Amino acid sequence: MAKTLEKTRKQIAKKRNGTVAALHEKSRDSRRLHRAQVRDDRLERIAESRRKKDQPLLARVSFFQEFVREHGNKPVGLELVQSKINEFVHQYDEEYEEVKKARRPGRPPSSKEDLLKMKISALEKEQRDGFYIPDLTSEDNIQLLGRWEGSWSYLTNLSWVKISSKGNVKPSSFPPQGL
């Protein structure tokens, strides 16, 4: 991904007639190589944390993309969208119950159980306050969602809404704030 190290190595090799291996450990060129390596590592860590942070939203969009494909890429009503949101929110319930049953009586909950409980409660809170999804009631947005191939940058083309459990639909923007 990051190419600072390769560029720096190429520049130093050109300056030294192709020999990068014969550097003194405290030389300027070796320090340049070290800085480039550290920078590449840092950029890779940042990119990996960003991908990890964006993964739940990408999974959410793919879930609703499959839902739209099941209905023939046609706009759907608010009641059907809310039932699908409810299904998405409660997708971890079975796994949580299994982990809870597997625990021996009197033992503290496992870290997996705690994580599942936090996920479920966060999704339920978001469902009450306003669930963040692409607008599934608009024909144009459905067509755009059908063409989505999994990239983060394409999601800016979609129009987004927040749908509360009471049925209030509020337009929103991408990327989400506070998710």
C-alpha cells in the first residue's frame, strides 16, 4: 500500500550505483530508510484500524443490499424496512443465548458474551433513536445500491436516512457521525 520505502530505496540505490546493502548503520541514508519504513508501518496500521472501524457499516449495507435484491430492486415500504431493521438488530440473539447457556452457573460472563451483549444493546438503542441505513424507499437510491460492489467511497453516492422505531424518517449524511 504505502510505497515510501521503495521510493527511498530506489533513490539511494541510484545515488550509490545500485548498492544499498553497503550502508553504515548511522549514515544519513540508513536513517532515511528507517524513517521511510516507520512511516509505511504507521500508515498501514492507520489503514487497518480504519478498515476495522468501517467494517460494521459495510456489513450493514451489504445486508440491506441483499434485502433489496430479494425484492427485485424495487423500493419497499416503511413497515417492511422496519421489520428488516428489527431482523438486523436481533441477528446476534441466538448466538448470545448459546453463549449464555454454555456458561456454568455462578461463573462471570465471558468476554464474548459481554461483547455480544454490548453489540445487541447498541443496535437496540440505535433502533430506538434512529437506525442509519441507505434510503430504501427511493427508486434512484435502490438502483445505486444495486450497483454497489463493496467499496467505501461508493457509499457517498447513496442517500441515507435514519429511521426510528416510531416510524420517523429523517434524512442523514454520509459518513455517519457517532456510529
